[in-house]
Amino acid sequence: MKKIRKLKSVPIFKNENEEFNFWQTHSSVDYVDWSKAKRGVRFPNLKLTSKPVTIRLPVGLVERLKVKANLMDIPYQSLIKKTLFDSLQ
């Protein structure tokens, strides 16, 4: 007989950073019933919400970005976008 687990409710986060820190220290298994998750879900009508931009950067800068992004466990292009966004705030 299966044991029924009571799932915890996911807290409301003030910002993305708070949410990131939460999931770094908590397991989603306590909050989500993964046995009910559907596989192979597709979103065929999604539109591209960003615009490709070409920019030339020094090789050394790109390498430093990749190292820092790796330490943060994010893609380096996401780090570039985050840095640009933060600098405009």
C-alpha cells in the first residue's frame, strides 16, 4: 500500500534571486508530485520574445564571462543579459 505524502506549499518569493536561493537548499520532491507530471508536453505556438543582436567582444572577456557563468551555474549568454539588465536599473 502506497504511503500518501502531504506536499508542502511553494512559498511566494519577493524576487528571482530569493527563489533561486530557496531551490538551492530545498528539494522539489517535497513540493511537487512528480508522478503526475506529463512527459512530452509541447508548446508549438510560442513566439520568440527576444531579438538576436550581434556584438563583438574581446576573446578574454568572453572567456571570463564563461568562467563566471559556470560558477553561477547559468549559461554565459544569460549572464550577459542579466549584467546588461542590472546595469540599466
